[in-house]
Amino acid sequence: MANDRLRPELFSAAQAFLVDYLNYKGSEQLVITGDTAGDQAVIEALNAAAIAAGGRPLVIIIPQLPYQGKLADPYLQPALGAAVNMADLWVDVTFPYIAGSDLHAACMKQNRTRYMLASDMNADALLRLFGSSMDEYFPLQDALDRKLAAAVGKTVRITSALGTDVSFTLGKPHSTRPRRAEKPGMYTIPGSCSLNPELESVKGRIVVETVFHEYYTPLKEPITIEVDGRIQRVSGGGAERAILERALIRAGGGQYGYIIHFTQGLHPHARFTGRCFVDDMRVSGCDAVGMGLPWWVPGGGENHPDAVMTMQSVWLDGALIVDQGNIVDAATIAAQKIKAA
């Protein structure tokens, strides 16, 4: 880690993340939250980038949370709330993360703070995700987001090389992904597009290769999730299956919940390593599958388990738009002015 902290390219990536994407000004109140299990090189790079921009950031390191979202409420101190409530920009690299907790909700309600959910981004992921210009891929992300927003009510089918075959009715998007984070609200790392299903419409089989239940881990044996409205059955995965089942029941209020979201990764420099969730899910053809209860359902929130599948194909209203990870839809390709391979 010591060598990583001295690498100038890591500092440059932190500047791009903080100043370009998050629109940070040195006059703003910046709070960076991390935990004892995270990559401290990322914290140090962000801190240095903020100081170079003329700021005086506040860095807060907490013990790693056992759960995320509202399930983290008993483990968060009121003093943390006092700090983030004064923030113009809050960058959160805790994992499990603080988003979805009562403390986070109270901060968002003030309509002052830009909250960046950076999750488990490590130094290698920071370099890959922000070491080049966002303009290299943002036109594609924007075009695909617009296409999905215009297709609400259409049928989506997703398959994967390992046996995923699931269909659902596409619901309304729950957030926008601007080129820069300029307004108060919650932001996630760019480089993917969400496919939000109508919850009861999801039917089929989902096979995943990594899982974030109580920690993030690659699976030696894939886990198969069978869905008919709610999640019906979980199989495979060896010992990790029991941990996922426990997390699903906890997040679902005593029973299995729903599939909350699918995604399409499209970041050209993301890499699947099995060690970093936010990096893995942004690889082209990778899909972060969220499970549990959505935030608008009582007892729901950002406390849901996630998993990642690879090499997905996606059909939208019967038309193939992603073929084993490659985005092939002509309208999207034209929108980003890239020639089809």
C-alpha cells in the first residue's frame, strides 16, 4: 500500500473523481468517511486532492460496519451525523456503506449535501475508473439511460453464459446520472446503467459469480436464484449460500424479498477481479443484481445484498441490445459516435 500512496497517477485519478465528477470547490465543506477495513490509499489520495484544490477536508474513519443501510443504524454515532449534516460534499468509502441509514436519510432531507456512494473502491479501482476522461464513455451511458427511460413498460430478458434466463417488465428509473454532481442528492460511481424492474414481474433464474451478503467475495461455485415475483429459492454456492440466505431474510424483513435492480456495466477500463464490487459490476456485460426490499417499501432501503453475474446478454422488447457483454444496439452505438466492431 505504501507504494500506491506515492503514485502520482493515483493522485491524478483522485483529482478527476473529486474535482471533475464531483464538482468539488475548495471553499466547500467536504467530509470523507472510511472504515478500518478499506483501502487507506484511497482516503489519502482524496484528502491530498482536496487540499490541492484549496480545501480543508474532514476525514472520519469508523470501525467497519457489520451491515449497511438501515441495518447499520445501531452502529452509527450521532457525532457522525453532526459532521455530515454540515457537509456540502460527502464522499463515503465505507463498505458496508452508510447510505440508507437513518443518519444518511436525515442528511439527504436537508437538501444541502451531495452524497457520493463510493463503497469499496480501492486504489486499483480508483485508477481504472477515474484514470481516464469520463467523456470516453459517458455519451454511451447517457444514450443507454435515455433508451431505457423511454422503454418503461417493455419486456426485458437477460441471459448469461452460466445459465441466467430471467424476464421482467421494465419500470421507471429511480435516479439520473448526470455528467457532474452539481446538485444536492445521492450519486453513485458512473460507468453503468440501471434496469429497474416492476418487482412482481421478475420471473426466471439468475446465476451469479460473486456476492455481497455480509462481505464481498467471489464464489467457487455459482449461486442460482430462482424468482417468481419474490425470490423463491437459492441453490449452489457452497457455504456462501447460507450467508446469502441469512442476508436475504434479514433484508426482506423475515422472508425473501424481490429483485430490486439489474445493471449493465459499460466502463471501458473496469476489470473483473472478484475483489472490488464497484469495479466488477462496471465491466461491460457484468450485472449487479440487487435483492431485498426497495427503499420505498416499509422496512426497505440500501440494506439489500448484491451479486454480480458476467457475460450477460440483454433483449429489450425482443431486440438484442447486449450480446455476451458487447453492446450491439445500433442506436446506442450511433449516439456515442463509435463504429460497430
